[in-house]
Amino acid sequence: MVKVREDYPLAQDGSVDINGWIDRLQQQVELEDVASFRRACLLAKEIESEAVRAGNLWSEGSSSFLTGLEMTQILSELQLDTPSLIAAVLYRAVREGKLSLVRVNEEFGEEVSKLIEGVSQMAAISSLRHPIQGSVLGQTQTQVDNIRRMLVTMIDDVRVALIKLAERTCAIRDVKNAGSDKRHRVAREVFDIYAPLAHRLGIGYLKWELEDLSFRYLHETAYKKIAKLLDERRLDRQKFIEEALSALRQELEASGIKAELSGRAKHIYSIWRKMHRKGIDFSQVYDIRAIRILVPSIRDCYSALGVVHALWRHIPHEFDDYIANPKQNGYQSLHTAVVGPSGKIMEVQIRTQKMHEEAELGVCAHWLYKGTDTQQKSHGYEQKIAWLRQVLEWQDELGSKTSELVDQWRNDIVSDRIYVFTPDGHVIDLPAGATPIDFAYKVHTEIGHACRGAKIHGRIVPLNYKLKTGDQVQILTSNQARPSRDWLNSDLGYANTSRARAKITHWFKLQDRDQNVEEGRDILQGVLKRLSLEQLDFDDLAEKVNYPSAEDMFAAIGAGDLKPMQVAHTAQNMLEPRDEQLSLHLRTAQEGAKSSDVHIRGVGNLMTQMANCCKPAPGDPIVGYITIGRGVSIHRQDCINALQLQTVEPNRMIEVSWGDTEYTYPVDVVINAYDRPGLLRDITLLLANEKINVTAALTNTDKNQSTADIRLTVEVTSIDVLGRMFDRIRRLPNIIDARRAKPGEGR
């Protein structure tokens, strides 16, 4: 079994004393539910013991139990809540397949299981062996940049990000004795992805540790050189810091200033980066020695600054007042450089305790400060980072109440990009709402042209499936495949990016004109037939849509330059004087819009009146009550009288909405299909999803032919809605035809 680290309290048998460890942990963080946390620790320990007995270890020298405890200790420094700490204890057991999320949900609740699930989704990054620094497939962002964006997009709860950072911190600590390949792989991932994430979230102490440990394995020679130089000066530096602190402490006490003093050395990677960025030698890095002064108030900050400048000579032009002029991220502190004891230069930082906590634990520290990953970021990415940082601040202020505010803000954050994997592990960014067709054309035009199907995580999906961040997409191609004109039908949702639509349109333009004319004629005639807009002069129609002849119009439709529904609109206007049914209903709807401010859903044009008890105003949520002889009385939904009526006479309550709702007109629809179980259900479900109301339905089945004839009366707001409805009905299995009933066609 893995050796228990010496910093854990031990039981008599040499294992971790869980009760003793929890008692020590509670000195650092408040546990709202100690019993549940203890159960989680015991469960993790039991699972680890079973794995050891069965020889089922994740890797040599690993321990899911001890890793969970170590993650918990890291997160306790960030004052995370109990569900987060329970998730940290159990995460590795779930990740290694020794504990199911179902069991976690049953024993510890949905909140804990969702946190673990979120961290597991982020683990997809670990499947990339060597994140590629350059761009892929012509993208402007590098692969590393895309992975960072993808991670932020996946995070719906800031606690997920913090748990993952803690897990990666444990991982980089544990690879010390691993093989060189694993050390390099983990270090590359941590350095490229997780250290910048800690940097963007402002968690300074984690960022520094992740950078130094990664640097140690990625640039071993440079790391050892700087570490050796630091080690050679360690005693001198320690003596120098102690002398400086002693002298400063005496002066501050003499001035009546209460202060906490500490000294620190610049971390190794930061020293190396500064040397390379400025082209200087190690001896010219002046802020290797630094003193930090923490005082109770802002006034004390400036008083302490006066003491420092009186004690040691200030270096000109090396003073920054970030209290009076905070950095863009809100960071506050006084920075000055002085010539200290023995003529050695050192940096002094002065801040209040509150400023220090914000700088070290998130909220504002080092965001966009000395950043190298701040260029070309989308609005959605920056908004999400700002949201995560805001939640960190709430975590400090509100503790367990944070989740309510997280849910409220999450609804306001809509990412404008998605990030998906290719089968090779490259990350591709696409606009939100992109489909496998859009992905195929992003990868390569010829792959898009040859696309005949798609798999997401190995499972076949429809080509109009909306991709989600983290999906791994595989495009199935065929030498005989060719673009479909349905892909250009926006109602069907196959191609939603301008790049894909342009490539598809260009392909059709290159086809033979005679073929485009023929296919364009078939497409338009099919659309007009379904909408019952027939007996047209196509030459007149072509003139109305600005084409010299009907043949040119058909060619434009076949090539994708002209949308069939655009022509259908024009055809409707040409036929409207003869279409008495359509004209009548449009006229009635327009007159109704002028005569009433309230639209009654489902009961027609009834008389309405505003209730005097609550006096609803436009925009208020409202409900209707059918009175006896006075039409419908309109109440606010929270009206006491309305609530009482709903209890006493619920059958007389109806749904109502304000008059700015779009008006509808009835259309008779004919659907022919091969009969099957669930046919009518699928049609009505589709109409419900499209928010199309069905006012009448009649179904006749021919048992001999196994066909069904369905007649519906539906309410639509425009011919566009009608066209989209027909397109989607025709995509259902077993549908032969769907069209608008001709005038006078019997039911």
C-alpha cells in the first residue's frame, strides 16, 4: 500500500487517523456537515483498502484516498464549502472507476455528484498527450488557447475549477518519481492549461507552485541553475531578510503601527522569465528579496510607507501606488524598492489584510497583470472569467449561500463559442449552435462535401445535431456522397455557419446549369404545392423576384443563391386577391389587434375587462376568469382574488396574454403517410415543439394499403412558419407527403 505521508495524524495501525485529521482540518475551515464529510472520508478509505486487496491500483504508488485528503487540504485554504470538500475526497475514486456517481448521488446528494461530474468532464484535457502550440486547421488561436477557452466554457460552477486545480496540483507533486515521459506530459498540461487558469482566477499561491513544478520538469537545466544560485545565497538571503525585518519591526512599533511582517523570495520560474524577458543576468533581478507589510487600515499603509522611506533610501521611479490607482482587476497595494541593509536592493509591498486575502485567494490578484494569455479573447470568454471571479468573492462573503447566486448568474452567462475535439485530439472552436456539417467544413471543404454521417463520442448522431463543448466529433465520408440541398434549408438546421453555407452554395454553383435548372424547378414546385400556391405564371414570378426568366430563377434556386421560401412569399402576394381564405383571416387578425389589448388563448374573441381588485398593467403576468354574462375578467397572477377563484372554480380559469402576441390564422393541412404506431403522436409532438396550435384533427386509415390520411387545422403566424412546419413533418419516418389543403378540398 502507498506509504502514508508523515504530515497526516496516524492511528495505531499506521493508517490515517480520520477523526484526528478532521479535527485539525476544522481549525482551518468550517464544516457545515461534519457527519457527511466523515462518511465520505471513511468511504474513500474503504474503497482504497478494497483496491489494494484486489491489486486494483490506478498506477504504481498512487492512492485515491490520500490524493483526496491532499486535495481537501488545498481547497480548505480557499475556504470552500462542505459539498466541495466531500467532492474532493471522493473525486479520485470516481475518476478511477472504483465509485459510481449514482452511489455518490444517493449517499451525498446531487450537488456533490454534479461537482464530481463537472471535474470529470474537464479531465478530457488529460487525454491530449502533447497539446499543440501552433494553430490547427487555419484557426487564429493556438491549440493551447482553444483548450483554455474550452475549459472555461465547460465550467458552470467555480468550485469545479478550484477542485480541478487542486487535483492537478496533487498530480504535479506526485510525478516526482514517475518516468520522464509522464513527468513531461503532466508538466506540459499543467504549465499550458492550469497554471494560466489559476493566474486568470488570481489564485497566486497555486499559480506559483504550478509554474515552478512544471518549469522544473520542462526546463530541468535552467531550473537547477537558478535553484543552485538561490541555494548558494539562501543563508545570506535569510540573514539579510531577518536583519531587515528586525530593523523595520522596531521602527514600526516606535511609530505605533501594528503590522505583520514577512519576507519571501521570488519563485524560480518568475526569476527565469524576468531574466529572459529583459535580457539580464541573475544578479540584476532586484526583487529576489522582498518584504511584505500587512496593516489594519489604508491610513496605516501610507504611515508604514513613510517609515520604510525614512529607514532606507528609496530608489527613484520605483514606487507604485495601486491603492489610490488600483490595477484594472482591482488589485491594491503599495510597491516600493529601497536600498536595504548592506546596500542590497529589495522590494517592499504594503497592504491591508483584506487586500492581501484578495490578492492571494482570487477575486482580483494578477488578472490581466503580467498576463500572456489575454489577447484575442471573445466577449463570452471574458464574461465567464469575470463571472467565476465574482463567485469566488461571493464564496468568501456568503459561504453556503453561494449556490443560489451561482444559479442566478449562470442563467445570464451565454457562451458565444463551443470547443470540440477532432478524433486526433485537436480542439476546434465553432460558433454556438454549430452542427457536424459546420464542423466538417471547418476541417476541410472536401470533407464537408463528402460527409454522409457523424459520430459523437463513437455514437451516430443526426447531421443537424447541435454540438456541445467537449464533444469528440468524427465525420463519416463516402466517395459517392455529395452536398444535399436540404443543408441550405435553414428550417432544417443542418448548416448554421456562414463558412459552411458559402462552401455548399459554391459547390452547387459549379454544377451543370441544366442540372441546377431542373433541380431548382423541382424544389420550387414542391414548396408551392405544399403551400397550395399553384397555377402560377413562372415568368411573371421570375420578374417579381428580379430574374430575367423562369429558367434563370430555377437555376438560382438550384445553385442555392435564391431561397424557395423567398419566392413563395412573392407567389403568395401574387395570389392573395384570389386567396379569399387567407385574406379573410389576415384581415380579421389585423382588426382584432386594434380592438383589444388582450389576446385570449384558445377561446377566440371574447369580451374582456380588467379586474378592479388588482388593476393589471401591460407586462404583468396575468390570468383570466370566465364570468357569467360579463366575458373574461383579467387578474394579475398574484392577485388574492384570482388565487381564491383558482382554488374554488379552477375550471373557469384560462390562460391569457397581452395583445402584443403575434396573431394567428387557421390553415387546413393534409398529411399522407404509411401507417405505423405513434405516427399521430410524433406529428402532434413536433407541432407542439414548434408552438403551433392544432384546432382540429381527423385521421383515416386504409388497412389494405397500410396508409393514413391525416387532416389537421393548425394556427400559424406566417407563411414562413407554415413552410418550416411542412419541411419538418416531411423529415418524420413514413411520411409520404405533407401539404396545405386546396381551397374547397373537403375534410
